[in-house]
Amino acid sequence: MRLFLPESLKGAKNVRLAVFSDIHSNEPALRACLAYADHVGTDGYVFLGDHVSDCPDPERTLELMREAARRKKTWFLRGNREDYLLDYVRSGAGTWKPGNASGSLYYTLKRLSKEDLEFLGRMPLNLPLEFEGCPRIRACHATPTNNYVLLYPGAEALESILRTMDENTLLTGHSHFQYRYESRGRQAINPGAVGMPSHGQKGAQFAMVTCLGGRWSARLLNIEYDREALLKRFEESGLADMGGVYTRAVMRTFREGGNWQGELSLTARKLSQSRGERAVSDQTWEDAGRMLGL
Ligand SMILES: [Fe+2]
């Protein structure tokens, strides 16, 4: 097949990046995305954070990421899940335990080595990505200065970042909502979530981001992978037992779609407030789960 390129693009630099966010320890999903990206060809990988927590294989996920970095130029950002873990370890609190309230995080932390935590701790909050002949990109987990703000197309939080940042392309994750949004000649690209589907999606989402002729564009992907194998890993790894009702909600999301862990958190918080609790108690988590049939 012959490819017809406009004169202006002949000989122009072409850079292609595979962008992954919110893997959440879902190793089979990441493996499928990496295989796809390698098959179509990529010059590098960008990991936007929330690499671990919620699914059964944090240490295998980090190993896959390090393996990727040995093959190609790779950028790692830190997400809010990494912040939870790192802050908890630094605080020396030692309060997480198996069960409804903190079992899933406890499980994740137990699986990570000192080297894994150091690896996460070296990851920055935002990074510039620079390539010859292409405009510079700004990459982050949520916003360049905050790991918790959710950015949605058209909302003021995103508009104000696009207006004020030095670059004209932002790579952002965190919301698990896949989109490319353009405003006043600037754009935000959210690759969606590799490992924790939401907004009615079930597959593994990521983006191939390409610079051609000095412009960045994005192809948003949603690919199939072996979810049955993933669900089996929840059981055999011990997470299904240790993570309590929260993990049961996550598993239900993988089976049925939806966002059961989000529903559960909302229900538990409301119930907790009505009971005058300072923090959501183990019993309240359990009761909220029962209300949702978990
Ligand atoms: Fe996040």
C-alpha cells in the first residue's frame, strides 16, 4: 500500500508514544496493552500513575513497567494511589489491616518490596516530554500540581489548566474517563484506565499519541483481555479474602461493568455520616455492601 503524505509532512519527524494510566495492579490488562503497543510500534511509553492498588498483582505490574523501560524510553508519573502508600509508610501509622476499611491497601503494601516503594517514591508529580521537531507535552496523573482533582471536558478545572500551562498538550489520567478535548488550540488527552474500567467500559483503555509534522494527535483504544484470568487471580492471590467488601465491589465491576466500588464508597460514607462516625467503620462498610447486594 502506498502512503500519500502532504508535501509539508514529507521527511517530518514522527514520534509515537503509548500512554497508560490507572493500571491499578491489573497485570493482564497492562500486558495486553503493551503487546498491542509493541505490535503497532511505539517510540516510548508513558505511565501516568495509579499503577498499583485494587487488583491482585502490584509487584508483577511494577516489574512489567520496569521491563518496558529496559526496552524503550519510558516516563513514570506518580498517582494518588502511590501517594496513599508512600504517605502511609512515611507516617509509620501501621493501622491498615485485612478487612473492609483498609484490607485492599494493606494487601497491596504487603506485596511491595522496599525497592518497589523506592521506585514509586522516585516518580514525579508532573513531567515535560520533549522531542525534536514536536511541541513539548506536559504529563501528570490528575493536574500538574495536584493528584486528586478530576478533569473533565468543558469543566472550568480543565479549561483553566489549558489556559495557563506553558505547553499546548496535556496528558492526564485519574478520572478513568477516556477523551481528547480541545479548547482554544490546546488539548488534553486522557487515555482512560488500563486496569479499572468505569463509565460503562469493560476493556483495557490506553492511547497511542503521535506527533507528525509538529502536531500531536491521539488514538484512543479499548482492547479486550482475559478478565476471567484476572478474576481467578483475585481468589488465588488471597486479595478476595483480605480486601473485604471493597474488593468484592471491584470484582463485581469486572464481572458486570459499572462502578461498584464507587457506589460502595458513596453508600458507606452516607451511612457513616448518618451514624455520626468520625471515619467509616468496618461494620458500616459491611452494611453498605449488604445494601448493594455485595
Ligand atoms: Fe487516580
